[in-house]
Amino acid sequence: MVTTRFTDIRRFDTLDSTNRYLLDEARLGAPEGVVAVADHQHAGRGRLGRSWEAPAGANLLVSVLLRPELDPELRHLASAVVALAASDAIGGCTGRVPGIKWPNDLLGGDGRKLAGVLAEADLGSRPDQGPPPIVVGIGINVGWPASEADLPPELAGSATSIRMETGQDVDRGQLLDGLLTALEPRVADLGSSDGRSGQAAAFRDRCVTLGQRVRVTLADRAFEGTAVDVSPEGHLVVDGDGGRRTVVAGDVVHLRPAG
């Protein structure tokens, strides 16, 4: 693997949550670049408190500890660069580059979820430990589900895997190497204004939410419209009945293609 800041890779047979583990390590002063990988998570978390559990050894479950110098309104770019790096890695292993649903899910060719990203920041960390840590976890469905029959009823038609998409058996170690190699320059870009703009532009190019009719759920309301752009800061721009709105954080559901 190309030399990166991600040299401290800690592997576990089972863990409640790779994100939880790295957040605890960050509070103890762990530096940027620590990686946690688990064969199985029994308390893995997704966005909005959703749970997700796959058979042991089937998928790539990994979290990375980052300490980027980012203003609060730009911290979401930490998860965006992980999503981009994962998309790069999957493309490198399979020849098929998955698109990204805003803000950071990876989708298969028919819009099914292939991977999910969850970023968690510890804003109460000690100033002497450097910038506040951001732990970004990603679960990539590599070998599970192997077929539609593997999915529970509540996930029928909504989840996929690299095996289902391509028919290929991808090595999880190779995929991890590809992810960390692709992530290195993208994390480095977070340190400059031009770099951040470049990563936001790369995210826009790969964002399959653009052109979709969407429902956006915010903390206090929900609205529908058409996703028309990703801003230079990585925010989603939605054109609805009330005009154009910029969504900084929210839950987005694809309804149907515009038109």
C-alpha cells in the first residue's frame, strides 16, 4: 500500500462499534490516522440512530480517526471524502464506480444502498490534543447480501452488495488498502480552501442525488423538491415550492427522477 497517515490499523474479530472504539481512543489522545476494522459489529450504528448488522466476515466495517482543521459548517466534508475514497476503492477493485447519494451513502446501479457512512465528532476534546476528532465509519456490503433471499423483509429491494452488483468476490483487505490509499490525498485536501473546494466538486460530480425528486427531513420540518446542485461547501441545493433551499444537514429520500 502507498504510504499514508493510516499506518496504525487495529483489527478486531468482534466489536460493538468501530466508531465508539475510536471515539474512546481519541479522548485518550490518539492521533489522526488510527483505523479500526472489525469482522463483526454487534452495535453498529447508522445515521439517525438506525442499526445495521451483517454476518461476521462478510463485509468491510471500518472507522478512521481524523483531526482536520475545519470550521463547524464544513465538518461534513470529513465524511464526504471517506465516501469518495470508498467509491474510488470499489471502482478500483471491480471496474464499477458507485455513485453517492447525498450526504454520503454509496448506491448500486439500481439505487440500492451499497455502503453507508457515519461521522461522529467529539467537540468536547481537550484543546491540547489538537483539532476536535472526527471519527468516520463506513460499512461496505462486500459479500452480504449475496442474494435477495438474504435480506430481511424490511430491507427487501433496498440493499445490495458488491457480490450482488458485480458477481465478484472482492478481498476485504484489498478493498481496505484501496480505500486508505485513496483517502490520503483527499484528507490532505481538507487542509486548504482550494483543496476543500476540489473535494466538494468531486463529490458533486459523483452525486446521484442531483436531478432527483427528493424529500428532505430536517430537525423541525420536511419538504420536497428537486435536487439541483451541490454547493462549493458540499451542501445540497433543492428547488421546491418555496424556492431554492440549501440543505446543510438532513435526511434525504429519493422519490423519483425529475421529470
